[in-house]
Amino acid sequence: MNNNRLNLAILLLASCLSACSDFLDVKPLDSFTGEAVFSDVKLTEAYVNKRYTEIRDGFNYGLRYICDEAYHNFNSGSPYLYNRGEVTPDQTGDFGTWKLYFTAIKNCNIYFENIDKLKTDPKIIDRMTGEITFLRAFFYADLISRYGGVPILTKTFGLDDDMMVKRDSYEACVSFIVGELDKAADLLPLSYDEENYGRATKGAALALKSRVLLYAASPYWNPSGDKAKWQAAADAAKAVFDLKDGDGPVYQLDPDYKGLFVTNKSKEIIFMKQFNSEYGHSFDWTDSPNGFTGWSRTCVLQDMVDAYEMADGSMPTEDQYAKGTPWLNREPRFYASIVCDGQQFRGREIEFFISSTGNKAECGMDSEYGIDDWNASKTHYTIRKFMNENLRDAWNDKGTQPWIYSRLGEIYLNYAEAMFHLGDESAARVYINKIRERARGGQPNVLPDITSSGEELLQKIQHERRVELAFEDHRFFDVRRWKIAMETENKPARKITIIRDDQTKVKTYKIEILQERKFLPQHYLLPIPRSEILRNSLLEQNPGYK
């Protein structure tokens, strides 16, 4: 929601909780689980608002660094643990969410245990309850996607309670989450007025349900290929794009693929985290090339670059690099998503090349010998997706583009995949081709429709997800649920080296290995932190971890 309103609400909550008892007559003032919050509608709303801030966004904790999409430019610590296959229960890094989200779940449970104290318009209570129900389900959905089954906790613990709890099965967790999302969908509106814009909606609940059921139907969790699970996934996706507001659908594909990610008003967006110029983010500078004093944080991998088709639908070949035209005539989403040498970006041509003679004066300003050397992209590519290229004042201009958690494009691809597994290849092709039609950007004879069938069609669906949803925190989960991570995550991370002849200015291109990567069978799930198992002896560690 609007961050000015959100932060004002949080400040109101903090100030009221520390105010004198003449204002609220609170006893005691160090507790906010009783009369201090849940007897006042403004404070209760502030408490609900605060729960939104507990969701991680992909700007800072993007999973693109620990799958076959990108290399973190400062690959020490967490990304290194994952990429080198060195994650353990003692070293889980920053990409696990166990403690963070169970704390958030506890905060949601506090709401449920106290909301009956609030006396106000029942419609307001229903809406807030729908939001908290959705958010708790969101936290659980993320946890089971990373860890498998987790304990389902629907109440807070007192000092005298038995806090030793077992993990519930993955299937039980899915059933619980889906039930909660159905409750949330019944309580939440289709949309809000401007004052409440950005809160969870009915569509957000149904979109998350679609994702949860798709994952549950996938090979990792559904090795027998149970059609009933695929049918549930298909039905859930269809429920989202069948939502109507008046005479038309609530959600529509945005014709501007690039612009979709820099606005919070697109009809394609279903649920997002909003920012503003006061409480904005620094993604535009952490991830811009070093020639802009950026950090080049997201170094796009060569294999991700070559996942983008040519305009005619064929795949790029190494011959293009030998001919000196490596990125010519790619499909439009390539140019909307990746910054490469020779492209126009933020008002100038990008220069990732180095000198043929080692002359630093002849090296590009975005290379390792440019304005700054420590922050040059190690793959000689950076990310363009999500960027607001109108920002010019480095490190002072804050990004206001949202982080999108769910959008209609994902739901169409969810539906296409589910329908394929149900044997309706025609429907699968219709919805994958809706995505490709938008990707053409109105250009004729670009990205021809998919006409494949059988196993080839499944590969096309998976490939389309890789490109359409690139860098949006889907690929990490997709390769695991499809059970192909042993292949995709054991490939070396590759880069390109660009050398420009000092005399002729002709560039040559060489693809090289940047980092060897390692993925073991236990890495399909993350390890539960050892500190949690020491705290609760009934928690079973995931297979393969000691």
C-alpha cells in the first residue's frame, strides 16, 4: 500500500503504545496484544499494515542469484554457499525464511487471538481478517516451497505451553494454505479505492492458491502424476482470469512488457509491494553498470542471455558471436530485460569491452578498467528488467517501481502447464501463445506461435516460463518442482569477454567459465537451521543434511 500512509500508521502505532495512560489507559504499556491495540480501529489497522512489511521483496533478496539466471557481483557469503553446494543446517545464508516468516506467522496469530476485542464496523473487521488470513497463508506458502512440510501453528505459545511441535506433511500444509486462501478470497474485495490501494485482494488470494496448487501438482511433489492435482491447479488458475469487474476482466495482460515493471497501476499486476520517493529502494543503482557508479549486482549469466530466442523463433548459436553480432535480432523481451555491450542505456552506449593491448585508456567505461573497477559486472552483462531509466541522480534518486509478487502472465503460464498435464494440449498452446503475442510488442513476424505437441510442448512451456518470468523469483522454484535442478544447477556459470582492437575498433567475443557450480540431491529442499532443531527436538531435518 501507499508507503506514506503505511509509515504514518506504523508511527501512530508506536507513538500510541508509548503514550501516557491518559490516552488509552493501557495496562501494561509494554504489551500490545490486548486493549492497547485491539480496542482501537486505527491501531488495529496499523497492526495489519505492519504485517505487509514482513514480506521479503526480490530487489534485495532475489533468488536470481542462486539459480541459473545470474551471478551476484559480490559472490561471497550466501550466494556462494548456494552456488557451491555448501549450504548446511549451520550455514543457511540469507535466502532461507524460516525464522523471519515464523515470526510473521506469530504476529498474524496475535491478530486472530485478539480481533474479537475490536468494536467497529464488521465490514472493516472482515477486510482486515481477510488480509491477515492471506498474509499468513503467503508466509506458509513460501516456507513449504523452500522447506517442504512445516509445523502449522495457528496460535501463539504461552510460557507454560508445550512448544515442542512436529512438522506437518507437505500435503497437510497445502490443504491448510488452500483452505485459508479460500477464506481470504471470500472476505477480500476485488479492488480498493485510492486510499487503500495495494492491499491484498480476492485476486491476490486466488493467484497464490494457483501457485501453491501448481507446485503441489508438479513432479517433485506429485511423482505419480495424479491428474486430480493438475485439475485443481488448472481450476485455480482459471478462477483468477475469470474474475470480472463490471463487464470486463479484473486483470489484463499489459501491452508494454518493459513498462509493466516500472508502474504500480498496470492491470496485469495482482499483488505487489509498493515504494515511493521518500521510502524508495536503491535497486536502480545497486544493479546499474559501474559506469554509472552502480554496483552491477545482478550479473546475468551467459546461458540466461542465450535462453532468449531470435526474433524468428530459432535459438541463438555460437556463430553469431564469431560473426560479431551476438545480440542482433533477438526477441523483444531480451532488450527489455538485459543490458549488454553496445546497447543504449540511461542515455548512452554501454561499454563492457576491454582493450586488445591492455591499454586502460582504450577500455570501456563499464568494464573492469572503467570509472570504477571493483564493481564491474563479472559476466559483462547486467539486468535491465525492473529498471527506471529516467533516474539520473545516482544514489540520490530512489526507485518507486514495485516488486511484483504475482501477475496475470504467471497465471496464464500456470494454466498452460496444468492443461498440458491434463492432456488438453490445445488449451495449453492457446495460453502460452497469449504470452508470446504480448511479447511481440506489436511487431509482425516476431516470435511465431508455439505449435508443438507432446514432450516438445512441455519443454516449450518450461522455456517460456524461464524467459517471461525471468528474475522474478520463479526459476529457483521451477527447476526444483520439475526435478531438473540436478541438470540446470550443476552447469558452470558462464560469462563473456569482449575485446576491442585498439586500432580497428572491431570487437571479438569469447565465452568463458566464471564459476563452477554444485547441486546435490538434498538441495531440492533447504535445510532447517540447526538452531531451530536444537530449540525443538521434534523437528526432523530434511533428507541428506547432517
